[in-house]
Amino acid sequence: MAPTVETYPTGAAVISAASDLVASEVRHAVAGSGRCTIVLSGGETPRALYARLAARPDGLPWSRIAWFFGDERWVPQDDPLSNYRMADEALFSHVPISRDRLFRVPTELAPPAAAAAAYEVALRAQFPGRDWPRFDLALMGLGADGHTASLVPGDAALGERTAWVTATRAGRPVPDRITLTIPVFAHAQTMMFLVAGGAKADAVAATLEGPRDPVQWPAQAVEPIDGRCRWLLDREAAGRLAR
Ligand code: 6PG
């Protein structure tokens, strides 16, 4: 199924729309299976979304949601650059989540490959007997260079087809990373890219409308196999799209 692209006038409008879409996906998943498994993206763009979710007056079935991370910087969980810390500050510390359904990457383990291996064990326990996990919702971001999660152009991690989690290097702001692998993302039920700002416009256009080159544009590689993929863009990030 081809990705759908929705453009909004501002980044704030993207966050507002994303909050409603996430709430809808959560309720749908919980109604169907009794739980919702969500993979969170890191960086700065989703911070406002997580805060918006925490502030929703209609609330969500917090105890039914299992939280995972698409990638993590190999820093202590209380480091300002930690994706876990960002999500905890914006969301987890404000709502009654089930802490036994919060799966952060154990970045206290060294080397990064040990943290990746331990995280894979934790994920497999949540999807017993499965070749690949089927997350109900994967939130994704996009870097100006086209990376998504910590899958960066040209990196060896792009070729990983058996491990669910791998250690990799991704440049700034923290070189050592742990990331879910392409097959894991590709098996998601619903994938949602949130991208804002003109700095991403070239990467958005190349990913969505350029030649197929998933090594150079990893977000092309993670497209769901039989799930749906939605791109929510602000006007600036969509500025180079022909459509
Ligand atoms: C990370 C993220 C990364 C992020 C993009 C966009 O750990 O940095 O997982 O993949 O989604 O770099 O980041 P911004 O939203 O901060 O532009």
C-alpha cells in the first residue's frame, strides 16, 4: 500500500493531527486485542506530540499501552540526549502508564551491542513465537540526511535481516546508537512519519518522489509490508514535493 501524505500549515497543526490519529490507533488496537504496542521515535519533533498526548482531556487507556523505542542513543537514561528521558519528561511522568509495559533500551549495558541484544530479548518476550513483531503503531522521524530511527544512509545496519535490534553508529549528537531493524519496522501495522521544517524538504521529496534507493533513503526501506504508512508534513517539509 502506497504511503499517504498529509500536509498541514504548521508544525503545531501536524502535532494536533498526529495526536488525534495516535489516539484513534490506540483505541482501535485496544478494542481489537486488549493492548496497543507503540514504538516511539526520538529526537525533537515528537516531544510536542508526547506532551499533547499527555494533556488530552479525553485521555487514553494508559494501562493497555505497551511502549517501545525505535532507537536510542547509547547514553544513560537520565542524559539530556536520551530519547527515553525525552519521552519520560513529555509523557510518561504525567500519565498513569503501566511501568511493566514500558520497554526502554538498557543503555546501561556495554558495549552498545550488549544493550541491543538485551533489548531484543525483551521485545521477543512481548511477541512470543513470532518471526517478527507486529507493532500496532510505529512513530517515525526523518533526518535532513534521510535517516530514520538510527538507520543512516549507507550503514551496514540497513542490511540486517535477522536481528530485531542492532547497534550502529549514526553521527551527531551521539554516535553510538541502538536501533530496531528494517524488517521490524516493515512489519508494523501502522507507521506514522512526523516531519516538520524546511531543512527536511529535500529528504522528504527524495524519499517520497525520488528514485527507489533505500540505501541512500532508508525511510523507503521501512515502509510497511502489509500495513499502512502515513506521512504528516508541515508546509515547509512538503515544500519540494511535486504532488
Ligand atoms: C533520534 C531519532 C531520529 C529522529 C530524526 C529527526 O534518535 O535522533 O530517532 O531518527 O527521528 O533525527 O529528529 P528531529 O525530530 O529532532 O528533527
